Amino acid sequence: MRRSRSSASIRRPCARLETRISVSLATIEFKGDRAGTRLIFTEQGAFLDDFDKTEYREEGSRAILEALAKEFEGELAST
């Protein structure tokens, strides 16, 4: 069976996906205190070219933390 050119190109990864533009290490700590639980978020990043910016990383991290907050709010509401 002959493969069409378009189906072969679909299986090839995009060159952009193979190029790393930044890397980061994020640490999330949960510490108990008198008021409840404190979350400490630390992220260290290395930017390998001019495509990624700290603002983009901050936006992504904020979205993740907001989603986590919604999960906790849902758990608190159901108890």
C-alpha cells in the first residue's frame, strides 16, 4: 500500500516542538501555619533563545496555580 505524502508529513514532528526555547525547575512547598496552609512557589528558568520571555512563564505558572486554587475551593465547598 502506498502512503500519501500528506499522511507521512502528519507523522513527522514539528521542528518547533523539537527546539527547546526554555527550561525551568519549579518547586511547590506546602507549609502549615496558624491560619491554614501556606503555598510557596519557586521557579528557576533558563531562556535559550529570544522566543520565550519571563512574562510567558509567569502567565503559565499563574494559570496552573489558579487551577489548583479552584480545585481546593471546590474541595472546601463540598466538605
